[in-house]
Amino acid sequence: MGKAKPKNWALGRWSIDSMSMWDKDYIDEEVPGYFEFGTDDLGSFQFGYVQGDVDYRVTGRGDKPAVEFSFEGGDGADGAPWPGRGGL
């Protein structure tokens, strides 16, 4: 019998409280800034005029839980897509 997959504590919508490059007014410009993680290891995010989709996995950094993700998104200014990698 296979090993059970650990419970995904990251499921749901998470508010963005702060970012190093933008203030809270910009983060919540169009909608309250968020990351949303679904059951299929896919999700989405929006802050300011930036929105996109994520492909993520739950992991750890030392003894702390973490989420690592790749993303594709764009900003409302030009709609051009951009890929990247990140983590929370």
C-alpha cells in the first residue's frame, strides 16, 4: 500500500498583509491582495494590478512550513504574461 499524502495545510485563500516592494494601499488596489491554493496543487494570486496562476507544492524550510510555487501572470498595464518562481 502507498504512503499517504500529508494533509495540505495551505488550502484556501490567504491575505497578503505586507510585501517588501509595495505598500498595503497598492497591494489592495483592485481587490484585497491574496494567494489562493487549491486541492489540485494549482492556485491564483492578485495584488495591485498584478494577477496570475500558480503551480505549487507544500514543503518546509528548516522546522517551518512553507509553500514553493511557479507562476505565470501579468499586470493590467500591458497584459503581457511573465513566468517566475517564488515562495512563502
